[in-house]
Amino acid sequence: MAIPVARHNLGVTDLHDAVLDWYDANARDLPWRTATATPWSVMVSEFMLQQTPVSRVLPVHEAWLERWPTPAALAAEPTGEAVRAWGRLGYPRRALRLHAAAAAIVEHHGGEVPDSYDELIALPGVGDYTAAAIATFAYGKRHVVLDTNVRRVFARTLSGVEFPAQSVNKAERELAAGVLPQDEPTAATWSVAVMELGALVCTAANPSCARCPVADLCAWRAAGHPAYDGPPRKVQTWAGTDRQCRGRLLAVLRDADSPVHRSRLDVVWSDETQRRRALEGLLKDNLATEVEPDFFALP
């Protein structure tokens, strides 16, 4: 579904003022947002926060930074240790990608997280959103930062629809660029402020319009909150899936301090066909290794 480019007589200055004032009063105290947070802390948080709520990320982020306060510290460890420390955050390939990015930072950037979008997006595991987010939140650069929360706020406030398209399109990016403040520091704060608004107020389910600082400027509210009428939205499932099976097997390897026999994996998932498929997937993705016949460990 294309997002209509409509602004409901939007006053951009009013929009900026309302969102930034709200953020000043309501921003959460998160470790990767503090004045002393390092670019590496910001980068780690961005990898961990992909499809994972803040509450689950906080303790893992803290433990990660205590153990690996720099990219060089992580790069010096085996990839299996990154997978082990990732714990139960889910999508453990993110741990491998973060480890690969740390190694590239050491090799090509003297161990310092680069500050330019072009250098960031060249790192393993870093896409458009992550490169823009790190440059913006770690270095105060001016970039369009479009995560799920930001896209939802803009879809409702600027375009009058409940949800954005399934993937970012040119019109959506241009619309976001059109309301991005010109001043670089203000633009950086704006990006995180809109993200926070989407996380805390303009949520996917049950948005708190009565608490929204831009309710009077919102095109969706002015239109009477029309329901989403685009393609069916993806609903993530977990129970009984290959993802759940992989997680069970990986948990056994993560909790063991030595290689485990296949029989220890067999007992955590009853479906043999699915279990074998999941184990083969872990081996293929380099999340596990067969150290000798029928004995498995983290890489």
C-alpha cells in the first residue's frame, strides 16, 4: 500500500516543538543515550534492539559492555562467545554479525566505530537503518532514521493512515526528509524523539492519543482514525516453529562448557525431522559446529 503524501495543514515548526518538548520531559533513561555512552555502546544497542524490546536488551547490553567495552575486545574472542553472551535475545545471527563488524572495525578503522554513513553501511551486518541510526545517535549526524516506530508515527501524523507500507519506499523517505530539522544536533534529537514517541505513545496497538503531544496535528486523528486497509500485516509466530526448535538446541550448547552429544539435543525437541533440520540450520549459519561425529558445540 502506498502512503499518501498528505500533511493535514501541518505546521512543521509546531510539530518539531511539540515532539521535542515532549521528549525533554518523557525520554527514558537508557544507557546508550547518556552523555557518556560510547559509539560502541550505541552500536551494540542497535544490533540488540532489532526485533527485541528494550526491557530484554538492558541486562544483556550491560553485561556485554562490561565484558567487551570496545570492538577490539569482542573481536579478540571466538564467535561462539558472542553467541553465548547473546543469551536469549533471539535471532542469534545478530551476535555473529556484530562480532564480524567488530573485527572489521579493528581491521579498517583502528578499533573506533566510524562516524560516516558510508563507512558504517560497509560493515558486516549493517544496513541502511543501522548505519543511519549509529551515525545519528552516536555522532549527532543528520540522517533520516526510519525504524518501525518512526515509520508508524509518520504514517499517522503526516499521511493519515494507521500503518506504513510493509517496506520503506521513496515517497516515505522523502516525506521523512521533508520534516527533518536542518540543524544537525536538532535533527539528531528529533530522530530519537520521534522514535520514543512511537515506542511509548503512538504504539501499534492501543495508541494513547489522549497523551500524544501532536494529537492536534495528526492527520490520522483528523480523519477519524480510519482502520488499516492494506495487505495483511505479518504476525510473528513462535510456538512449534523451527525458530523455537533452533533456540532450544542453541540453549543446550550455550549452557554447556564442553561439546555435547547429539543425545542431549534429542531430548529437548521431540520431532526428529524438525530437530535435524534445525541443527543443520545452526551448522550452516555457523552458530554451531560439529567438533567430532555426533558432538556439537558453539563455534
